[in-house]
Amino acid sequence: MGARLNTILTIDVGTTSIKIVAFDTEFNILEIIIKEYKFLTLRSSIVELDSEIYWNSTKKGITEVIKKLSGKNIGKINVFLFLPLHYIAILISNSGEMIR
């Protein structure tokens, strides 16, 4: 096996899905996971989604990416989070559970 390559993991939390992409340090795509979810439309301009759905989808997606990468010669994983949603805070405890 060659040298272990560091991996860049990006997490894009969007309105209808979470996209997780793993790249090597030369930005070649190693894995892509998309977790879609449905939101509740309260009015034409207002949507709502339980923040636990965001958190659980993110955890499941990261777990899937790591499982797919486990057979590859990867080193340290660096994570970047993109959260384009406005006015939302999801607090996570030290044990990894969402705080309400």
C-alpha cells in the first residue's frame, strides 16, 4: 500500500437534503452520500423540519461515508460544514445527543 492520504469531508446541510462528500487532498471525489428528507410546509413561504431530522441524517451520512472509506488507504479526516440554512442552531451535548 502507498502512503496514507488525508481526506476532506464536506457536509452541506440543505433544505431538502444533506450532502456529504469525501475528497482526497487533490480534490478527487472518493465518496458521495445524499440523505434526503421531507419538510412541513406551514405556509407558502414558511417550511419547518424537526432539527433532530437534520442531526440524525448527518450522523447516518457520516457513518455511511466512513464505512465506504474503511477499505481505502485514508489518513486523517478533516471536516468542513456548510450550513446555508438561516437562523437555526442545533446544540449537541458531549454525549452526541441533540439538546432541545
